[in-house]
Amino acid sequence: MSYSDYEMKAIQWAEARKIIPNSTPLAQWKKAQEELNELRESLEANDIDAIRDAVGDTVVCLINLCALADINLVDCLAGAYKEIKDRKGYMNEEGIFVKEQA
């Protein structure tokens, strides 16, 4: 299946469970934050299965948030890529990307 197929399945799942329309974008942000905390713990434990699970759960929360806010996640991704595609910089010793100042 393609990304858009999985996105639609996630939305249908959320609708069947009344997450959409009974949740809010803020509630889904909070749930995504919980999943990001689980992702951090999984990364610290170097547990690849738990990392995959936490990333997937976070994406589902973001799909729900976007559906509730009536925006498209792919449009958000396209906008972010448009901003970064020509960005210049470097990776420092701590593994953090440092943007080159214009």
C-alpha cells in the first residue's frame, strides 16, 4: 500500500472509533507528545521494534491532528521540504544540524 492508502486507513480507523470528530487537534498533539516520549525511551534502549511502533503511533496522531484541523499532512510535509531543500549548514560534533546564516 502507498502512504496515502495508509493515511486513509488511519483516518477511517479514527472515524470508526469516534476520534474524528470527537477529539481536537490539541488533544491529538498531546497524544503525539506521549508517543514522542515513548520514542525517546525506545531510542535510549536501542529497541528497534519499539522505535518503529512509536514512530508509527506518532504519525497516526499527526494524521488525526491534520484531519481534525482540516489540513493535509502531505501539504505540511511539502511545505517543510520547500523550506529546507536549499538550506545549507553542517552537522556538529553532538549530531545537531547547524543552519548556515544567510
